[in-house]
Amino acid sequence: MNEHQAREEIVAYGALLWERRLITGTSGNVSVRLADGDIVVTPAARSLRNLSPGELVRVAPDGTPRQPHAAPTSELPLHLAAYGARADIGCVVHTHPTYCVAWSLVGRCFPQDTVGARETLGPVAWTPYHPAGSLELGAITAAEFERGIDVVIMERHGLSAIGATLERAFVLSDLAEEAARVAYLAEALRKSEQENTRANGT
């Protein structure tokens, strides 16, 4: 993918992430790795809802912006660590989807009980809290990617997904949030049924 294509796709998928409610406000960030190793990433403090290609920031593999005074996302260390973990990673999508964040607070991943969650989404990792934008957060997330995991739930934070393409990373993010929502509703229904059973004395 060349730089022009990367910029256009990031803008398009940023709007799609917003439409799917996987991000709100100025949360979330997206990046694509170019053939020469440089990275095109979303800017700091901007909603992904309505970005323009020119607002995106190109950085060197070490994170240095190619454009003077450009401000990449504060989560750049997470993206750099992910790319350093595996050569097959072409893009990183970091979101704050509601149900995934809720599950992150209980200290475990959501149960993957549906066919889609088990077979299409694949394994999901959970990592303990580290401050947003920190090297520690990048390292602990990248360690999961390094062992072959493509989707990571980050405690008190959000979800990170990687893929060879933005379509793949988006699909994984979308599937994870839906699986988390289904798991939450299923647990709520089971609890309601148990309470009804106790109330009826059966």
C-alpha cells in the first residue's frame, strides 16, 4: 500500500469505526505500515469521525514525525511496539468499544460461547492496566501480538486489533465488540433466570 492509499483508507475506516460506535469523542487511533517501514497514523486530539487525509501523520519507524510540528496520536508507542512484534502486521486499530471496556474492568475476557466468537474472532487476550500512551502499555500488548494473538483487551482502556489489512483489523474489532455484547446479555439473562427461579421457589 502506498502513502496515498494508506491515508484514504485510514480516513474511511475511521469514519466506519465511528458509525459502528467503536469509538467516541476523540478516542481511538489507527495506523498503517508502509512498504518502506514508515507508518501513517491518526493525529492527536482529533475525532476519527471526519478526518481528512492531509491531517494524518507520517512517522519514521522510530516514531519521529516526517512533517515538522506534526502531532501523532499519544498512543504511538502502542503502534510502534505492535509493528516491532511481528513482521506480518500491516495495520493497528485501537478502539474503546463499550462492552469490551466493560469486560476489561472485571479482570478477564468475555466468554466466547458463540460460533462467531470462537471460530471467526479467534483467541482474545486480556492485559492488566498500564497508563495510556506508556511504553509499558505498548510492551505488554505487543507481547500478546508476538505470541500470535490478534485481539487484545486492555484493562480500563479498550481494545487493540492488528491485521495485514485495515479491513481485517476492523472486522476483528467489530466482532470483538459484538461478542462482548452477546456475552454480557447472556450473563444478564442467566442471572435474571436464576433470580426468577429463586423467587418462585423452584
